[in-house]
Amino acid sequence: MFLPRYPDSPTPPPAHTHTVAEQVPARRPVPQISVSTGAVAAVLVGGVVLTALLAAVAVTAVSVAVAAVVLRSLLRDQHRR
């Protein structure tokens, strides 16, 4: 009466049966971004101009520093005489 019943096959049936989903999960539409060649050219030209300005500022700073050192050494020689 209280004895367990064993299945006839030696392997138990799978606990989860695979079923094919009929509905594909909905994807959100991705906004289309179009980049024109004019925009790319403007960004490239802007980058070149900014890089040139940065280089000009750096060269100017170095030349001002060198001029300051030269003037300081000239003024020091004037005070020693």
C-alpha cells in the first residue's frame, strides 16, 4: 500500500520540456543617425585649427620664457657693473 512505484524506464522524464516560442521579443527601434560629409569635414577642420592654435600658444610661451631669461641675465650683468 505505501510502497513507492518506480517508473518503467530507467531515466526520468525531463523536468522542463523545450517549446519553441512563437513570439519574438519586441526590440525597441534604434534612432537612425546620419552623418553628412560636411559635418565630418567641419569637425576635422576644427580639430586642425584648434591643434594649430595650441601649438602656436606653446611656441609663444617658450619664446617668452627664453626672452625673460635672457633679459634677466642682461639686467643682472648691468647691476654688477
